[in-house]
Amino acid sequence: MPQDLEKAFDSALAQVERLLATGMNTADGASARPQLEKLENELKLERGRVLERGTVDLEWFKKTVREVVEWVPDEELALVAALGGIVRVSLQK
């Protein structure tokens, strides 16, 4: 995995870990823990897949971002930006 892509995944995972530690709620006020844990697992799985194939699955990325924007509160858009960093780096190849 190119170093920049690895850093982009690290950044997204760091955002997820930060939000888990702060006990973030979803946009509708419920605990975001289940969604954050699911996202963390998906990021780790996709990171492993990227190691094998060398690129990010854009369909996975689109689906993941659509899901995240449904529940992330407006004040936590840094998470969405970190996800965007993954695809930006991937497309720079």
C-alpha cells in the first residue's frame, strides 16, 4: 500500500477512535457507537483489501460515505473529510 494511502486510512481510523472515545451521538441523538464500530471494522477490512489489490474499491467508498452522512452530526464532518482523504489519495495514482 502506498504510504499516502496508508496515512489516509490511519487518519480515518484515528477520527473513528476519537469519536468512540468521546461517546459521540448520531444526528438524531442516539449513541453512535454501533455505527462507529461498524465503520472501524469496514475501514480495517478495506485497508487489508487495498494491500492485496492496490486500489480502493470505489463502490465500497461510495456506499460507506452515503451511510456515514446519514448518521454523522454536522459538527463532526471531519470524519467525512477523513474518508474523502482515502479516495483523494487513491485517485491521485
